[in-house]
Amino acid sequence: MQTTYFLGRETLLANGPSKIWTWRKRLFIVMARNAQTASAFFGLPPNRVVEMGAQIQL
């Protein structure tokens, strides 16, 4: 009951300069947003998880 879990999370944004076609970029972002979170995947209790995040432009 004293353990705290620290996780990292990246949020993908579609407004950065890229050589990827627009539809591919948007498809990748949709797939990443629909992915299971790390805390759900590992079965971590939500009241003991701390998430640090970053935004990445594609």
C-alpha cells in the first residue's frame, strides 16, 4: 500500500512538419490514442499512479 508507480505518457499532435502523408499521420495518431494505457496494461491501482507527460508534434 506504500508503493507509488511513475509512468510517462506521450500525446501525439498532427500539426508539426512531416514528410508523412496526412492520412497516414492521422491514422497513426488515432491508433496511438486508442491504445491501452500502461496502468491498465500492467494492472496498476489508479490511486497509486503518477503520470508525467509530453506532447510530440508529428
